[in-house]
Amino acid sequence: MGPPIVPDGIDHRTLLLQHLALAERHVAEGEERLVKQEALILHLGSAGFDTDQACAVLDTMRASQTLHYQDRGRILRELEE
């Protein structure tokens, strides 16, 4: 099997590094969103509001964050090859 097909003028490693930068950004932004959602839940709860929906959103956000970590890990493994 030959090297993967990439856009003209870009080698595979360069493309992976670009994808890694994007994955790192997604991880960082996701962490920020998780912190904000957790703070919102605490605020809502302390004010006596129902937090069920906010907690459900947080669960979905955590699942998405797991995917961001997995994507970053996949790219890092490819770079090590």
C-alpha cells in the first residue's frame, strides 16, 4: 500500500501536523466548554433550578470530548509511525 493521497504539494506528515493542531484546539476548547457547563450546573442548582437538562448536555459534551481525545491520540500514533 502506497502513501495516502493528500492535496498537491503537501506531504502526509505536514497534513497530519495540521490535523493535530486542529485536534489540539478542539481538545482545549472542549475543556473550556466543560468547565463553563459545570459552573452553570452549580449556579443553577444553588439557585434552586432543575439541572437535569444541563446535566444531560454535560454528558453529551463529555462524550464529544472523549472523541476529541481519541482523534488526537490517533493522529499522534500516526505521527509516531
